[in-house]
Amino acid sequence: MGYFLGLDSSTQSLKGLLINTSNGMISAVISVSFGNELPEYRSPNGFLPDEDPKIRHANPLMWLDALDLLFRKMSEARWPMSEIQGISGSAQQHGTVYVNKQFGELLKDLNPEVSLAEQLRPGLARKSSPIWMDISSGRECELLREKFGARLRKDTGSNAAERFSGPQIMKFARENPSSWAKTDQVHLISSFLASVLAGENMPLDYGDGAGMNLLNLHTMNWDSGIAEFTAPELLKKLPRCVPSNSLPGKLSTYFAKYGLTSKIPITVWSGDNPNSLIGCGGAAEGSAVISLGTSDTFFGSLSALSQAPENYGHVFGNPAGGFMSLICFANGSLAREQIRKQCKFSWEEFNRAAETVKPGKCLLLPYFAPESTPVVPIPGIHANFNLENATPGQWIRALLESQALTMKLHAELKHPVSSIRLTGGASANILLQQILADVFQAPVYLGESSESAALGAALRAANSVEKIPFGVLTEQFCKIQTVIQPSAEQSSIYDKALINYQQLKQQFL
Ligand code: XUL
């Protein structure tokens, strides 16, 4: 019984959260915003701006500086660092970090007097990392589809997806064969950061590993046929993929300078969505989860391996065992933020403006950035109303309702959802909570913490170190605190809006 730390390296920030299994306490979050606190990396939204909207890379050294800064902030805030008994983490999915042979050697011998970024820089075989927003691997996806057809979705849980790691690795190996030859390991962001904590190369878990188009979900091993086609020698360069409750490492002595106890266990890290599934109490089959972050995602636990919906769905490992389904929408918080800035509103003014507009009338295809569901490679905004003369309220209501409608449309639900667990930064928006309840005609549940990825990571650490079952942890840490009931009156309005939304989509795409 005691403290467990969950870290969450998301698109725009690194956060840490503590739980205490002896009294059910969840701490506030301490965070480092990449854009605001590490301006030297010139990544205001967590990635390097590029004229080509299909290219989205981040500097992995930024994540290392963030790790040092976050631990410093935690110890300055007098967190009980020496009492932490285990650590796990969460990272934005699909992003790849390319390291050379030296990386493993450098990790073994980290000097606490020098920063992580400075010491590990020579261990990188590629200066930048493509992240989940990068969709420049269209050609590689075509090659994978031509070669493997429907087998890709059947065996890896997903059609070839531009943002997935396999197509991204293929692109790098094809375009930069000499740098690929120097790559000793291709980490996901989750296993890269876990390796830094443990002072040795760490494996991946089934949750994050399934987001690569490389893991065979029937055998839970790398699919050698797909890996060989993806890049030369890839099988040798992939970390092992292990169950999400594995304890493959112990904390490096480097982190003693922050008051942490060396050699405490490190639970394998996972992706943000699998961690969120755990952190919002959705690990058992039943309720759907909507996470509103930089990306909006719609997911839920699956009791058995089943095929993803025809078009955009994915199947990942569920960290509590079994599988989970997921659909990802790239224009989430950045689109909400963009319209708020355009109107020069606070979040309260944002909601108030939307409340003056009738529901279900104004619809928007808000592709400020390329979209993954449906695939829209070129950004563009389309609407069923005149955007030039539109009021701020029309823009805002159209955005929020269309974000809910696109989820309902693409979820390809066989049965109506009975309840929704809502999480992520934007889950605090009460208008968005109500719109989601009304569009899905299902109650929306909120837990104590909206930081479900960091919380999920902390719960996984407690589960693997102390062997506390997830059912017990969910009871203790994921209690439902707020319920938003759907309004039956809105049901027919949104049924009609869904048909209109589908037509708008057909007209422009
Ligand atoms: C999921 C996805 C995003 C990232 C970033 O497939 O691409 O949700 O994990 O949050």
C-alpha cells in the first residue's frame, strides 16, 4: 500500500499524477507545457511547424528536457518522492523514436550532473520523431494494402493507417537507408521514455504495440511477413512486445537527485488511449469512452478479438487483458482552440455564444488540420451555412455538434451505447457534455479526475507491483461523480442532423 506515479507524455505536455492505494487519494497534476515552458524547441503545440500539413515531427530531446523539468517541479512541490513505490507511463500513440547502438550504453551510465537531453543526444539515429499527426506515409500505406489486402485489418487490427508506426518506419527506411542502417532500435514514445527511466532499452506493451500495423493480434508477436516487407532487418530493431502488467525494469540511479528511490519497479508504459481506458474505469466491457484531447477518441473494451469497423476503426490490446476498439479524430482540441481564438473568447464566452443558437441546424466539417477519420489529407473548412456572415455562436455550436455527430457516424455502432464515460481536458466543458449526451441519447459519466491517461498509468503501476486487481482499483479511484442525462426532446433533432451531416460530408469529400 502506498504511492504510485503515473506519467503522461501527450502531444502538448508532460504530466505527472500520484495515487495512494492506502487511502484512495488522487493528487492534482503537475505538468510541463512543451510550447510554453520549453520555447527553445520552437514547438508551440508540441510539434515542429512544417509548411506541409502532412508532416508533423517533434524533437525527442524536448520530451527528455520535459522529464527532467517535471521531476524537478514535483520535488520542489514537496511530493513524497522517496515514498513512491512504482512508476508507469502513458504516451501519445504511434510516434517513433530511432536510436543507435550507443543509446543503450549511454543509458547505463547516466550522470546526474548533466541533463538527460545533453547526455542522450548522441544516442539518436534520427533527429526528429514523426508523431501521430503525421500523415505523410500515404505511398507506404498503398504498398502495404497492395501486398497484404484485408489481412492487415484481420491480423493487425487496423487497415494501413498513415499515422501508424509501420508505414512511418517504412517511409524512413526507404528515404534514408543509411540512417536506417544506423538505427539499432525503433522505440515508440512510450518505450523510449520508459527506457530512459529504467536506464536500459525497455519493451512495448500490447496496447501501444498494436498501433503499428505490425503486431499480429492472433499470436501477440510481431508479424514477421509484414515486418520483413516494412523495412530491412526490422524484426531485429523492434523492442519486445509484452503484456501490459510486465515489470521489465527498475528506476535508474540518475533519478535519485529528485528524491526518488533507485531501483523501484518500472511497469511497461502504454499508449494514451489504452491508459485512459483503465483510468476512467472502462476496462471491463460495457460502456463507451470518449476522450477529448488534442485528438478526440471514441473507444471501449472488447471481451474477445473482433474485427475493427470496416473503415476507420482499430483494435488495440486492453491493458487489463483482452482487447479494445478505437476510432481517432484528429481535429479535436486544436479545432476548438482555433475557433475560440478566432472569436477572442474565454471558454465561458465560447459556451455562452453557442447557447444562443438553435441545436441541430449548423453543421461544419472542421478540418483545420488533416483529418484521420474520415481521411482528409488537405485541410479545409466546409459548412451548410454561410461561414462569412456567420455569428461566433453558429461557428461554435456547429463545431461542437459536428464533432459529436462525426463520432456517432463513424463508430458504426451495432447497438446504441448505454452510457459514455467522458474524459480528457475538454471533458470539463458543460455544453459539450450535454451535446454528447443528446447526440448519443445516453447518460454521460464523469469521474473525479479528467487526467485518465496519467491516472491509468498510476493504476497500472499499482496493479502490477502490488497485484491489486483492476476491479478493486476502479472501485477506489474511478468512481462516477457526475451524470449528465440526455434530453429526449433533442433526439429527433440530432437524428435529422446526423443525416444532414452525412450529406454534407458526401458533398465535400
Ligand atoms: C490514436 C491516436 C491519438 C494519439 C494522440 O490512434 O492517434 O489519439 O494517441 O493522443
